[in-house]
Amino acid sequence: MSRKRSSMPLENEIVLRHWLEAVPNDRLAHLVKDTSRGLVRALQMRLTAHAVSFGHWAFLRVLWERDGLTQRELSQEVGMSEPTTAAALRALEKLGYLTRRKKADNRKNSYVFLTSKGAALKAKLVPLAEAVNDIAVRGVAPEHIAITRQTLLAMIRNLARDEEAEAGRRMLSTRDLARLLTGSRVAATPTLHARRRGHIRGRG
């Protein structure tokens, strides 16, 4: 039995129409954001079948390459706050995908390790991400893909340099921004974004 297509336009169709008809020359930042949202939606639809959220995927793909990291190291790698990371790790541990334990030479920190169940997910989920990438560039010439990749890397590099030049301007955390908007005093504490600067520089 075939599935009947809904008469309501899908979100990506609305976005595409918006770009083609309303704002074809709008800022690149918006175009990159909408492209990213489309990629995330496509992958999330596929991850759902395996009871994995996109947020969990972000941590798993780091751990598949190198587990045994601390919660703070994972936060830095994924670019999420430590409370968000802690919540995600608790959920993944409950699902049986990872375990947290101390090391004999360091009883202070908890280290995150994949279980065999979590490691086995890589063979199931990575092909889904690869399929989404293939779908996204369908009909695009290889040379155009290479140029797009070079352009995006150049943009990241330029923005990293701008961030370095504007180091005196502190990036507020969500909590500090809320305090600012409500007229409360903003605490002068370093944010995850600020802490990541050294991490970004170290990655070359």
C-alpha cells in the first residue's frame, strides 16, 4: 500500500521556495543555516529508527573515533555546555551505549567509554549520514563540491581569525544573556565558547 503524500508543503520545500522566490540574494549566513537544518532533519529522520537523537549522534561520532574522554573534553569536542553533555551522557548510558568509570591513576574525573553495543552502532549509523550527504549533493558536479568545501573552510578560518581579534568581546552564555535581558547582573565567568578558542587553535 503506497503512502499518500500530504498536501501540506514540507519544511524543506518551504525553505527552498523562500530562497528561490523571496530572498534569492540573502546573506550567506542564512543560506548556510538553512542548509544545515535540512541536513540535520534528514539525518534525524533516519536516526529515529535506531532510537538515537541528533544530539546523541554528536557525542557518539566523537567517541567512535576516541573514547575514554572526560565529560569536559567531550563538551569541548562537540561544542556543547557541560550540563547539556551530562544530560546526554546519562541518556546514552541508560540506553546501554556507554559507561562512565574512574581510572586508577585519576580518581577525580570520570571517563566515558563506549560499550560493545555503542561501538556496534557505528556500522549502522555512519552509512545513514553518508547517505544523507550523497542525497544533499545529488546532481552537483564534483568540482563544485570541492569549491563549496574550500569556500566553507575559508569562511570558518576567517571567522576564527575575527573571533581571535575580538577576544575582548565576551560571548555570553545562554544563562548570562537571559540575565542581561532581564536586567540582572551578568557574572564575569568564561563561557564554553570562550574556552573553546584554545581548543580551536590547537586543531590547526
